[in-house]
Amino acid sequence: MSVKGGSLKVVYAALVGNALISVTKFAAGSYTGSSAMISEAIHSLVDTGNQGLLLFGIARSRQQADEAHPFGYGMELYFWAFVVAILIFGLGAGISFYEGFHKLYEPSHITNFGINYAVLSAALIFEAVAWTIAFREFNRMRGTRGILEEVRNSKDPTIFTVLFEDTAAMLGLIVAFVGLLAVQFLHLEWADAAASIGIGVILALTAAGLAFETKGLLTGEAATATTVKAVRQMALDEPLVSAVNELRTMHFGPNDILAALSLDFEDRSDLNGVEQTVNSLERRIKEKFPDVTRVFVEVQSQEHHATDAALSEN
């Protein structure tokens, strides 16, 4: 399984919340003529579609390995998370910018501020609930690490994608509130359009952050430094292993890590001893790190490994 149950719970909570919010915002925006409300409705609609894409990515990532994909389909999740970032920028931010600039040049009168405030308040509550669920799961995963450090280290894009989206949603709601208040009490007719543009800026920055994080996952990220260090030490703890020539790891999914080791064995080692060492090391690694699903061991002297490495560089 590529994604844990906590991630699914976060995505489902965000999907239900955004779907309900989107319908309500569209109704309020169409009735009152608020540009910021329409932008917020589009934002929620895009987020709803994004959660659907994440669920699709989760389903695809759970497919069993086959001849075409011998290491499985775990990286499908990373691809669809990257698509989500593109959609946030292209649809969410793009349409918000368009709506804002359009209303700057062709302003329309807002009616019934009370409906807008009521809808925005309800949306803020829904978003806060979804954000709380996502943040609790994020906190459970990060342990003692800082928030930014966990975002950089996280290999499960479903959690930080939903967290980014919900954070952007709440900031957007606040901007929409401020824009409407400025129109109603300060009589700044352009403030509603400016709020729509502000929402576009928030979405564009969110999309850029998500794209940056998911790009690293798509191009192949290693396991955490702690895991790599521990695996290296476990190899050196084997009595017949004299040196670790090379250790490379790569995530094929949030909970699917490949570890490839090149080991130099003591000259006194026989074939049976090497085989037992490899079996023991693989078992110990998988017991301590269940996310390491594949372990490949190459037996090679340090001299031969150095020669092969030099040839590869040339």
C-alpha cells in the first residue's frame, strides 16, 4: 500500500468540505455580484477537483507491479500531485486574476452584503475543520521536526497538498472579507476586485510551493538522512562486511523505498557466509524500516568499485 489511512481521511474531509463550500459560494456570488465571492467559489471548485485527482492518484499508486512497471506505480501519486499544483495555478489563480481585472474595468454593484458575510463565515468554519484534520495528521507525521523541515522531508504529498490548499483557502476568505468590508464601509468600489486579485496571488504562491515540493519527489528523492545512516551502520555491523562502498536509496512512493548497497566483504568470507550475511541484512533493514520494501546488495571489493565508478564518470 502506497498511502496510509490517515492521508485518505485528510483528502476525503477536504473533498466533502470544498464541494459544499463551492456550491454555496457560487450561489452567493451570482446573487450578490461579488467578484471576490466568485473567485472564492472557483477556488473551492478547483480544490474539489484537486482532491478528486489526489484520490485518483492514490488508487493508481496502489496497483501491483507488473512487467511494464517492475517497481510498481507508487510514483503515480507524485505525478497527480504535480498536476494539482498546475491546476491551482492555471485555473484557480488564472481565473481569479481575470475576474479581478475584469471587475476593475467593469465594476458591478454588490447587493446584500449580509449573504456574502454569512457564506464566508460558514466557509471559514468548514475550511478550519478540514485544516485541523490535515494539520493533526501532519503533526503526527512530523514528530519533533519543524513545520518547514517536515514539508521538505515529507514523501506523502497528499498531506502537505491538502494543508497548503486549506491554508490558502482560509487566507483567501480573509482577503474576501476585507474586500467586502472596504466596499461596504469605506465605499471603495475597487476593493472587491482587488480582493479577487489578492486571492489569485495567494493561489499562485501556493501552486509554486506545491510544484517545487512535488518536483523533487517526481525526480527521485532519497530516504531521510537518518534512515540512510542507520542502514549504512547496520551493514557495517555485519561481521563479514569490511566496508560499504556505496549506498543509494530512492522513494517510489510515500511508503515504498528501494535501497541498493555495494558491500566489500572480508577476504575470509565464503559463498555461504556472504549469502547468510545478505539475507540477515535484508531482514534486519526491513524489520527496522518497513517502508524499505526492496533491498539490493552488490558484492564488490573497494578497489573494483572505485575502478567501476571512475569508468562511469568518464
